[in-house]
Amino acid sequence: MNKKQKKMLVRILVAGVLMVTFALIPIEGWVRFACFMLPYLTVGYDVLWKALKGIKNRQPFDENFLMAVATIGAIVLGEYTEGVAVILFYQIGELFQSIAVGKSRRSIAALMDIRPDFANIEDENGNLTQVDPDEVAVGSIIVVKPGERVPIDGVIVSGTTSLNTAALTGESVPRDAKENDEVISGCINMTGVIRVKTTCEFGESTVSRILELVENSSSRKSKPENFISKFARIYTPAVCGAALALAVIPPVIGLIAGTDPGWGTWVYRALTFLVISCPCALVVSIPLSFFAGIGGASRAGVLIKGSNYMEALSRVKTVVFDKTGTMTEGVFEVEGIHHRDDKTGKCTCQADGVAFSREEDDSDHPHKHGSDICDTCKGHECRLLELAGLVESASSHPISRSLLKAYGHEPDRSRVSDVRELSGKGITATVDGIPVAVGNAGLMESLGIEAIPCREVGTIVHVAIAGAYAGHILIGDRIKPEAREAIDLLKKKGVTKTVMLTGDIKPVAERVAADLGIDEVRSELLPSEKVEAVEELLKERTGKGTLAFAGDGINDAPVLSRADIGIAMGALGSDAAIEAADIVLMDDNPVKISKAIGIARKCLRIVYENIWFAIGIKVACLILGALGITNMWAAIFADVGVMVIAILNAIRALSTKRA
């Protein structure tokens, strides 16, 4: 407990002891009144002060006003013990609330601790200066020692180490990092000293984006929260009016009828009615449930931007995946090079020619030495790979990087000119004065060139030289080991439809979908066509089920925005994707999607448990109180007891192990 909570606990204990003591001592009159005012003011002075401030600000109808009216009324009627007990137990409930919120805040604060306090910047002479991370410019060299947090995203220029990413991803297994590996801010360096070249400013780094997401999450309210806010604004004045009517109308009727009006009895019932009607259990526990749920999710490496997204995620029935980088590793490798034979008009994958393949022992393959003529494959494969690598050298696409890696040389970009990138199709350029086109079958068709299909399954990159088809390169991508488990878990969670969207060719897409058990696949899509596909799927929804789209951030921002729920995979996804997404998974494990859905459903289940429990108990007690069947002690349980139970239930949302 913090100092404020400890102070409140002392006030509660002192007031409780005084109340019990004075209740047992046989004192009467003004002495009894004065004695009970001691515990009353000790524990309740702040409630009275807040009630007065509310009246002054013309916003009187809140729980402080209800407690003040009810307790002062009880004291006026001479029910001193009950008057003190009401405010005492109300403050006990408030203490429970404060502790529960504090626990949730500590969960968020644990994530907030990823903010580094300093960065060790290295000057030209190798000297280190400790500065604020905000002062580090892009391209600076920083040194991260064992036990320190990586302050800014960057690339390791020297050193090897193990990085603890638990605060970001929820995974406790350290990740090895070496020279040329990317590192993200917020990780803890565990073993070796590393020198890192920064790739962004601190304000644009991963840790800054995460903190901004978490800090802004409370501003986005769910439907239950908005309902409770509107409900409280209408409900509190309504019950005050009902209590006033209960205190006045029956006695007036009694006076008219010539019977005993029983003012004391009806005022007591009205005060009991007021205590019971206090909406604390709802007003406190609903936001607390969402707050705890978001805090618990953050510890599991799932960042949810607001409780409205938590609610929508709990109703997901359709999950749409991008293929590359989401269900597959996104690490492409050249698996085969098939040139077009001028005599047969076929590619070597269809004839008896010899094609370079990564399955062969190619360590001494002539293309590795840049030979103009290769006796084994007649130079065609090497030439094909060289031209493709040069044309793709300006692109950052994963397939382009795989071609450059297979080419094995630093590309001489002075040989390349007139580069044109055609979205969703490929690239055209001039190499050594010769027009070269590298891309998919759609690019070949747009150029009026007949592409020869490959009989092997994979991503096919077609190459045309000087307007004539020259052959194609087979690119392969590995399915993530967790992908099949991710689909199975989603189906166990009640997701009725899984769909994969990809720009890849139909045979590759269908093979991946079949291996993973995905219900539907749509292939050979341009980025704009992926948005259209999601819009079609949105129209197919039935009932209140929502649609979630999960992607790794490459060309995904428009689709993430269009889906009911956009899920960005991996902290290293693009800035645009993280901005467009509603939920960010800090690693690229697709199993986390079902984990996020489980967390959301558990949170919403707790929310509705609290709503029905609180309303049910209060309605029953309000009726019994109005009829005079329940007394002030039952009212205390209906108010404080229900609130404490609802709060204890709400903090269960912090635990995500069984979600």
C-alpha cells in the first residue's frame, strides 16, 4: 500500500474501534451524539467535503452526495451506529478499489519501466557520455552494457549478446543477437557489451510507441463503459427523487387518511433506499475490469489500444490473415533458377535441363564467382540471377532481398537506370543498356510477354530480357512452426471462419492453407484488392460477430484500418501498420492472436458478471428496503459488500494464464 492508502487504513481502524466502543458504552443525549461524531468525521470528512464541492459546482448527484445525505439523515434520526457504519464501510470499499486500481496500475507501470533512463553515446575518440535518450541523434553509436536497457532502436555494429525481451513480448526465453542484427528499445542486455548504431530518434522508437499506446488506451471507451457513464448520470438523480418520494408521499397519504403518518419510519426507509442505490459497484468495477484486462494483456505482450477494441475482440468470429510474415517466416530463399531453352521453348523445370537449386551443394557453383559463362548451366542461370539481382537492388521487398542474397555480390547500381516499380507486379529497369523486367505473371502480361509457368510450387519471379521471356526464379518461404497450432486454437475459441489473403500465386497459397487447415484462401491479390476482399468478408458477417485482420505490417495499413479489429504482428512492423492497428502483438507468434481473444473474452465475461450481480442484488434490496423488510445493515451489504465483491472479481482480469 502507498502512503495515502495506509493513512486511510489508519482512519478506518481508528473509526471502527471508536464506533464499537461508543456502541457498547451506555451514554445518551448530546454526549452520545458528540462521541459518535468523532469516528464519523475521522473516517468521513473527505466524503462530506466532496459532496459540498459537488453541490457548489452544480454537479451534486454522485456517490459522495448519496453517502452524505444517507449518513446525516441516519444521525438526525438518532441511528448513530448505523450512520457511522455506512460511511465506514463505504470507505473500506473505496480502499479496496484504490488497492485494486493500484495493482492494475503497477502492471501497466511494469511495462512503463521499459523506458530507459539514459543512453551511453560514444564519441569519435571512443569516450562514453551518459545522455538522455531524447538527445541521441539518428546514426549515433551508443554502447549498451550488460544489465542496461537498449535505449533506442538500432543495428549492432560490434559485439554479441543475449537480449531479455520479456517486458515487450511476454516471452522469458532470451534472444541471441550479433553484429548486423536489429535490436529494439526496451530490451535488457544480459551478457556482452554491444555497440549499436541508432536507426531512429527516441520519440520514434519502439519503446516510445508502446508507451504512447498504453497511455492513450483509457481514452477509448467500450459500450459497457459508455452505458454505465450515461446510466449513472440518469440513475443517481432518479433514485434521489425516488427516495424523497418514499420519505414524503406515504406519510402525506397517512395524514390525509387520518392515520399515523410515521415520518420516522418512512424517512429511515428512504435513507436505507439511498444507501442501497449507490451505484459504486457498477461505476467502479466496470472501468476497473477493462483497466485490469488491458494491464494483464500488456504483460503477455499484447497491447490493446482501448476497451472498445477489447469488447470488439471478444466477439471475433472471422479471422483474416496475411500470408507472408504472419503465417510464414517471411524469410525468402532462392530454391531454383529455370532459364528458357531457345531450342525447345521450355524452361529447365519442364525439360531435362539442369537448373541451379539450393538443395544442391552449390558452394563451388560458378555463379558464386561471377563467371560470365557457366559450363554446368550454360551461363543462363547465372545471367538470369545477376540481372534479377541488379534490377531488384533498389527495392526493400523481402523477395528482392532474397534475390540479392542468392546473387552473392554487392550490386553495381551504376549499371542500372530507368527503374520503375509497378505496385503488385514487379520492377522494370535498364541494365547495361538492355531493358529488363522482373516480376510476376501479371507484369509479363502487361508487357505482352508470354510467361512460362513453373511446374514446381513456390513464388515465381519471371524475368524478361529485351522484350523476350528469359526464364524464372523459384522463391520459397517457410511456414512458421506455430502457425498450425494458432489456427487450431482459434477454432477451439469458437472462431467460425479463417481466411488467408496473399499476393502469392494460387498453388503456393493453396498449399499453405491446406497445411494449416485454413478455411478459405484468396490469392494473387494486389494491396487494393486485399481491402476489397475484407469488405466482401465484412458483408458476409452474421449476428454480432466481428472480423479481425492480422498482418505483419508490410502493405497492411489500409486493410488493418478497414477490418473491425486490426492486429499488427511484431514490434518491428511498420509504423503505419502500428498506427492503423487496434491491437499490437509484440512478437510475430500467431498463437498470440488466440491469446488476445481469450484475454478479451475473459475481461468481458467479468464485466457482465459484475453488471448482472450488482444490478440483481441492488434491485432486490431496493424493493425490500422500500417495503421496510431490510434495515440499514442490509443496505450496507448491498452497497459496500457488492462493491468489494465486484472489485475482487474485476482484478481477476489481471491474470491471463488461463485466458
